Amino acid sequence: MAELLRQLNTDLAALAETARAGLVRVGVWGMLGVGSGIIVHPAGLVLTNAHVVRAEILRVRLADGREFRARVLGRDSTADLAVLLIDATDLPALELAPAEPTPGSLVMALGHPWGVEAAASFGVVTGTSTDEAGREWVLVNLRLRPGNSGGPLVDAAGRVVGINTIMTGPETGAAVSVRSARAFLRRVLAEHLRPAAAAS
Amino acid sequence: MFERLKALSEELAALVQTAGESVVRVSARPHFGASGIVWSADGVIVTADHVIEREDRVEVGLPDGRTVGARVVGRDPSTDTAVVRAEASGLNPARPAKLEDLRVGHIVLAVARPGRELQATLGIVSAVGGPWRTMAGGQLDTYLQTDVAMHPGFSGGALVAADGLVIGLNTSGLARGISVAVPITTLGRVVEALLAHGRVRRAYLGIASQPVRLPDPVRERVGRSMGLVILSVEAGSPADRAGLTVGDVIIAVGDQPVSRPDELLAQLTADRIGRPLPIRVLRGGQPVEIVVTPGERS
């Protein structure tokens, strides 16, 4: 009986380790930032919240301690999403989940709550909802705090199901749904790839 | 990687979907929805009493997305339980769990339908114990406390065990700040009473009382330190007809000692109605037995 719990603990720790590798810290250049971000492509693409991005040039610190200047590639304040580009390759990117999570699924949020480095919070998906602005949210029962914003919400397989965005209560929060994030990324990348394609 | 965690997560999500087939939305108050549990295929829905703020225009949102009308069959504020009948058939009744198997630490899910979509939170059984009397004087067969988070609209939803069986009805109306559920055994009893009578019948004496410390010599003689002093007697009530008077100190009802109002309430069950009930009181320091025939609380 306790054996199963021990195994689950091992899994949880491994899950946290995987997710942490894809977690970055985002701040304004010259200042220690407490925002979070997610590596979504090995070639330097970082997804975060638009409200974390307060300048055009930012500083991104990877889990291994390396720091990079980051350029804002795209930003959508309504969706509260932004994508940054850093000059690095072979990064440990997190995979985006193919679909929205179902209620009851286990999830882990990684981030830097109150500046605490790479902290994990574990909980369950309460449900999903779409607000008046048409934004899709994943509602979670776990602790989100300032500094969690922009960080990954991962499922039990380590795939990103949301971008941690707001706390809605002491034990509850909402993450921008992976579906919205995928649509946003596609939009931004299409804009940036079009001129390159025309030039070739 | 994380195979066990993945398997657990999948099982939880599947459990929510299955249990959700028996969880409906109950709209009987402005602004907020609430949840309900399907009790029978022909439309009997059990929900929390406190979420029913209007009895006309009650609507039930079914798992298949349809919204149907419903009427309130009966309410029991004492256990925060109500029964409504939805104009629907072919529903999926919840499958009841056996509470004897339940232990502190067991994983439980709160499954609710505050709006169209199913919602759920996860927790463990925090406490499970003997009978418990609610603030409103209702009797719960089993005290069942969990740490599941209750979001708006979760009241009336199902508390589901790891095997998918329903162990109780979640409500935020029984205790402030903690999640106390109405156990499935109590639901069975209350729903039966509400379907038969539209309310839970309770016996009635017609007195108001409060706990009082017994004088030392009396304490030694009766072996108890507290009793219930009668503060008022309603004119024409069963207590009045039997001759109970203000100042009498109740120490036992039937063969059960009582020293708190909830202990007295616990004795006033439906089966006491209309049957002579010996009540032991101290009058002028002397124990006296008075036989009262309780009426029915209206």
C-alpha cells in the first residue's frame, strides 16, 4: 500500500524535474524578474504571459543558470500571451498537450512564486471555461502566487496544458488554455515566417 | 516516464466523467447555479436545501446538455437536503457506496455541475466518525469531513470515492470553512421521508431550554453535572398538557440522559410522535417523572 504512494512520489519528483528544465525566469534587462516562462522550442522560443513582458528587451534565465537577452517576437494583451526569442539552441523544450485537460486530471504548476526559485504546486483540474472575451481557461485547484505567471501547468505526462496566469482564490487559479496558446504561437510564427519565405 | 502518475490521472479523469453522468445542474437561485445528484432514473434529484432560494421556475441541467423544468418535492433544512423532481426519464442514478469501508486518508472527488460543464476537485477523507448533529438540529448518521475544495456551485454535488461510488452530498451549508458532506445513508433516509411526506417528520414538545449546572448533591445522586432547564412552555403544547413547567430541569428523555439541546433534539425522532414518552426532570431538587405525548412539528 505504502509502496504505491512511494512510487507516486518518485513519479511526482521526476515530473517536477522534467517540467523545471523547461521553466525559465523572465525579467526586464538589468532587473531581477520574478515572472516565469516556458521553453516551447529547442531553438529558443519562450512562451509567457503578456503581463510579464514589460519591456521590448528582456532577460531570461534558464534552469541551468545561463542568462540571455530576449526579444519579444509576439504579444497579445487580450490573450495575455507573449512569445520571446533567445539566442540559444538545444534547449529542453516542453511539449504542448494535444488537447485541453479533463476535470479531475492531475496537474503541476511550476514557477517562481514570490521569487522562490522553481517551486512546484500540485493539484487537480477543476474544469475549463471560456470567458466573455472568448479566452479559454483551465481552472485548477492548486496554489498560484505572483511569480507563477507565465509558467507551465503540466499534466501527469509532463506536457503543457496551460500557462499559469491568475490566482482566483487561496487554493485556486486559472491558466490560459493550451489551445489558446497553440493558436497564438501559430499566428506569431506565421507572421515571422512569411517575410523569410518571400525573400527566398 | 511517470507511468503510475499518468495512470492515476487518467483514472481520476475517467472517474469524474463516469460519476458526472449522475450529476446535474440545479438552478433555483439567481446568479449562481448549484449541483444535484440523480437519485432515480425517472427524475428524482437530491440537492442541497440552501441552494433553493425560489421554488418556482426550478431548472435542471442534464449531463446530455438538455435543460428541463423541475419542481421541489420536499426540503429538510436540518440536514441541508432537498429533493426536486425533474421532468425527465432515462437518467443515470448515482451508485451508492458502503460507508463502512471508508477511512481517513482515502482519496475522494467532489464532482459538480455549476454550469453546463462538469467540474471536480480532489481531496482526502479528513474525518469519518459516528452520528453528528447539525447546527440546525438534523441528524447525520456518519460525520464525514473532507478537504475537497468547494467552489461556487459545488453544493449539492456528489462526493465520490476512488471506486466511483457516491459516498455523500457535498454542501457548504453544514459547517463554516470546512467541507462536511451529508453521508449517503442519511440521504437515503431523508429522500425517502421527503418523497413520502414532503418533509422530514419530527416530534415536538413545545419547550425552550438551555443547559444548566446541577447543584452538587443532585449531581452526585444522578451521576451527571448538567441538565436542561426549561425556559418557556408553549401554551397548549404537548409539554404544557403533560404539566412540564418553567424551571423544571430535564435530565433524561426516555432512558437517555440529556444535558444539551442537541441531545434533546436527537430524541425527538418521528417514531416518538403520538407515543407516551417518560421525561425525567428535577423539580424543587427532587427527581420527578412526567409522561409527555409528543406532537408533530409543523
